[in-house]
Amino acid sequence: MSPITTHVLDTARGQPAAGLEITLEKKVDEAFVEIGKGQTNEDGRFPGLMKPGELEVAIYRITFQTGDWFKAQGIQGFYPFVPVIFEITAPEQHYHVPLLLSPFGFSTYRGS
């Protein structure tokens, strides 16, 4: 299993956000470098963000392409994308970074 996982829920409709594009990046020097990319599955999850054993102490960014996803749903949203930046200090742990999403708001937290 990927040491970083995510789950996107559409809280306005009460269901998973399937087919949402996600990019995972790691900060190297002063720039972010892409290390994973894909779409959420039917359950709103993207389990393959990175390979086991690749997590390092670093700052990471997950970018959720919410504008494209809302447009595909026929919904006018406010946020074209949602970047979530977080710091890994214990790479032996698992990190779950979910996104709760609606057209005009979002929330995220460190899950389990």
C-alpha cells in the first residue's frame, strides 16, 4: 500500500468523488517535483500515489483538480484546484490525507 493515501468525498451530494485528477509532489530544494499522478476510483480513493518504501522526510503537496471535476459533473465550482501541503517527519508511518469537497468549500485533515 502507498504510504500516502487519499479519499475525496463530495459532501454536497454525499458520495465519493470518482474520476478526480490528483497529483502528488515532493519539495526538492525550492521546487516541487511530481512523484505520482492519477484519478480517484469509484470509491473516491487513489491507492497508488507512491510505492511502499519511497516515503522520505520532506514537504509534500497533493493537488486536487477540483475545477475540472466539477465541470465534468455540470456544476459551477469556486476552486479550480485545491493544493494541500504537508510535512512528513516520520516516514515509517502511514499518512492519510482526505479531502471533503463541495462547490464552494473544502476541508482536509490527517486521517488514519
